[in-house]
Amino acid sequence: MEDLTIARTFKDALANYRKGGASLTVDSDGRYSLEYVPFEHVNTEARLVIVGITPGPIQRDVACEEAGRLSRRGFPDDEILRRVKKYAAFGGPIMRPNLERMVDALGIMTLLGGGRAAELWEGRANLLHATSVVPHAAFDKGKPFAGSFEAIQRVEVLRRSFERDFLPTLGHLRRDAYFIGLGPTPAAALSFAASKGLIDRSRILGWLAHPSKSGGSQVSVYLGEKKVEELKERDPVRHRADALVAAAAAMRDRIKTGVEPVYADRAIQ
């Protein structure tokens, strides 16, 4: 289900991509800009969909470098996109380990037949579709965008990508897939999609703390490993600690009491 139009537009540039080189700009209004990330692949058989806000610079660089390497080796476009998504989605030395830590701690893998979260990027990658509300790397005055869903709707550059690159992909996914947001912004986007009938609201599990380095100690607070009173006075996580604790409790309750497991032999609805 890949849309290869944009991928082919940047194919030559990807083949020569180097970190720190020229940006592969998709859209810009002078303040907000989008840089291409080869994440078009949609895993239509996925049973778990994890949604971030937007790929960060690390994911952008890792994905583009891998796409270039595969392109130089002669892989077809659709295979490049499939491999790049598995290799780079939510990648990085901090983001992916933090994400795996939360998935394991909350027992999310029990909904997929058990196992460890690391398998979602290894032998059981067929279970996961990783995506973002704005699937290309979004920047606000050159800094990674980390705003609200309301801001995405308000800023035309971001809204266009949301409507063009994210919403249409939802129709290709299983109706019985589970959806998880990485923070309140993706959670709000998923609620919006449910209100439009694009996904089943009952399949939205809730949201995890954003696992990036910029999130600081919020993963530890989310998992109950660190109490708010243990945070430094100027730690910005103090101001959202209550929301993190409440979101984790809601997720645990949802998994424990209100969700029917999906099994591999279940028919697509």
C-alpha cells in the first residue's frame, strides 16, 4: 500500500543522502517545514499501530541513509520502503529502548500473543505498523515540532501532511488493530480519526509517554519508577506528571479489563 510518488521524487537525492547535507524539503511556509522521510510503507496486516507526532532528526537521518544504501544496492522502491520502516521507525539509542520498556511493562504484548516488545522490530515486525500524525519530519523555526494537535490543524503545512500522508493510510489497516499514541497529541489525532469513522474508537488503547530524549524523566514517571516529588524543582515533567500517571493507569486498566486479544488466525474485518 505504499504511495511511491514522493519516494520516487526523492530517489536520486536519497541515493546520495548524507547526514548534515541538503534537506529534502517537502513543504515549507517560512516558519514551519517538512523534510522527507521514506516512511510511506503501510503494514496492512499489523495488529498494533503506534502513532508518534512526527519523525525526529535521528529517525530522518537513519531512514534516509538506509534508503540510500538499499537504493544503491538496486532494491525496488516498495521493498526499500518496507525495509526502511522496519529498520528506522522509532529508532535511536533512547527512543526505541524507552518505547520497548513501556510496551513490556504495561503488558501490551499479551494482546498480541505474548513475547517481548523488541520482537516488533525483529522476527515479528509483521505485527507492528509505526507511523506519525505528520509522517515527514516537521520543524518549527528549525527545531523539531512537538506541539499540540490543535497546532497541527491550525498550521497549513502540518495539516496538509496530516490529511494527505496520515489519514488516508488508516483505511488500509485492519479494523481490529489496536492503536496507541505517543503522548496527548497523537491521542487527540486518533480521537479525531475515530470521530470521522476512519478507525474504531474501541480499539484505541490510550497513550504512552513520549520516549524521546527530549522527554526527560517522563517515561520513568509514567511507569511509576520515579515519583513527582523526586523530580528536580525545575524539571518540566513536574507540570505533566499527573497526566502521565493518569494515562498509565488508564492504559493498564484498558489492557486488563476491556480489550479482547487479537490472534494471528483471526480474519480481517
